[in-house]
Amino acid sequence: MELSEKQQLIENHHQPLGWTRSPQETCSDSASQLSEGASDVGDLWWSDQLCQQTVSTSGPESDARRRARRKLCIACAMSLVFMTGELIGGYAAHSLAIMTDAAHLLTDFGSIAISLFSLWLSSRPPTDAMTFGWQRAEILGMLLSVVSIWAVTAALVLSAIQRLVHGDYDVDGHIMLITSGCAVGVNILMVLVLHQSGVSHGHSHAPHQHQRPGRCDHENASVRAAFVHVLGDLVQSVGVLLAAAIIQFWPEYKAADPICTFLFSALVLGTTVPVTKDVFRILMEGTPRDVRVHSVRTQLLSVSGVTDVHSLHVWSLNMTHALLSVHVTAEEEADAQTVLTNVTNLLRSEFSFSGVTVQVER
């Protein structure tokens, strides 16, 4: 190697994103590359070794993957079928509230479909043209889904305003009551389908230390996200059911329909704005929300032999895979290989990065 006296390059493609190689093959490759001129090195590069975190496609993880896909497929089919039913029922009842509930159901369908799509993409290997694989397709799909939902919601809000202003509309309370009652039942079924016993369904954005996000975590996260979406839709369906009961028994209060449209449109926006922020953060190569760069820098400076940290970059491929690259300056008397090993081990154990690249400099 021409620059073997200055630089030793170790390129073991860490594969937490879905493609796999055998640990034996990767470790033997690493050993052969390490032996090529490891005598006197000034700069060292390191990419996480696959043998440390090989993704297996057999055993319990594969079962979890199949269970996640099965749950998401069932929920996706139910969302699509009943969304169509709600659109028909809302049109027949002249109810904007039901149409808005159908729009919210569209968000569930879109998010579940994107989760399924991303699970499929996660098994595709990278290519020379797409060295990271197709991980960002999930993000682009989320953005398209959100924009479509906003367009539909804006049209429904405009119609609700016109109804309140002019008042020349009628709502069939009977059809609205039947449709909204079915919506509640379907959403309860979807909650039961997506429920994961022993799994927290809340959102936590605290730093996930001492964990490594793998494909199984991604699948569980996809099911949890779909579960939360369906819970929100269940609450909205109950609200539409109450509005339908009011209109059925007290027709003079038909304004409950457009008022529900306003309330549920706000709910739709409230659930999609955080997703939009995450999408733009990822597309703009921003630091993941659960990573504190200052904390990473402080931890790196605490490593024995490290005097400076610069060119620290942290970004995300998608919602679950964060990457890091950094240059660290070592003391003259420090062993560069030892510093490299200590820094890499620290980043592995303390932070949830899917891929790490470290350069040690003098």
C-alpha cells in the first residue's frame, strides 16, 4: 500500500441496515487488512466491524420480523378497506366530520404502508450507485404522505368554513351514526391487532444509551408507531360518534359536524407536524434528536491520549439509524492503535450509532 507508513485503512462495512455477511468472513478480512503495514501509523481510519454486530436472518429475530410484517399488513388492509367505507358513508351522510376521520385514517394507512415498504427495503443490499442502500426512500415516502394529508385536510376545512358561513347543508344523522359506530369498532380491532404485550407504546426521545438499533428494533418501532396512530384515530372516531348522536337526536345542532371537522383537522396537523420536522431534519443531514453532540465530544475528550476532537459529524440515514464520523488528535507518546480502539469501543458502548468512522491524527 502506497501510504502504509502514514495511513492504514480498514473498511469493514458495518451492516445494521439489513444486508448481512458472515462474521467469520468479515473478521478474517479485518485481520488480513490489519496485518498489511501496522508498524508505524500516523493516521488510522476505522469503520465498525461487522463481526461485532452481525445481523442474523434466522431464529427469533426473523420470527419477530415476520410477526411485525403480518401485523402491519393486516392493519394496512383494514385501514384501506374502512377508509373507503368512511368516504362512501361520509359522502352519503354529507358529513365532513366523517370525511375528516377518513383523512386521519389515510394517515394511518400511509404510515403503515411506509413502514411495510421500509421493512422490505431494509433487506436490499447496497450497490455501487446506492452505497447506503434505499434507506431514505422511507423518508421521502413519509414526506409525500404528509403533504397529501395536508392537502386533503385543507380542502375539508375550507368546506367546513363555507358550511358555517352559508348554513345551506343537511347531514344525515342516521347514516353518520352507523358509519361512525363502525369506525369505532374497526379502530378497536386495529388496536388489538397492533398491540404488543410487554412493549411500551409511548414515545421517548431521550438518548438511548447502551443500545444498538437493529432491524428488530426498527420493526418493533414501526408497529409501535402504527399503534399510536390508530389510538389517535380511535379517539377521533369516538368524537365523530358523539357528534353523530347529537345530530341524530337534535338535528338543529348540525353545526357539530363542521365544528368536529375543525377539531379533528387540528388533530391531524398536530400528529403530522412532528413527523415533518423529523423528515426535514434527516433530509438536511441534521443531528438526530436523541443525540447530544456536546455529550459525544465530552466523552471523546475523556479518552486517555485524546487531546482534541474536530470534524465531528452526526447524521441519520432514516428514523432509526444514526451515523458518526470524527477526527481525534492523539498525544505524541500515545499509541494510535490503542486510542483508536478505545474511542471506537466508547462510541459502541455509550451511543446508539449504526455506523462509526474515526480518524486518529498526530
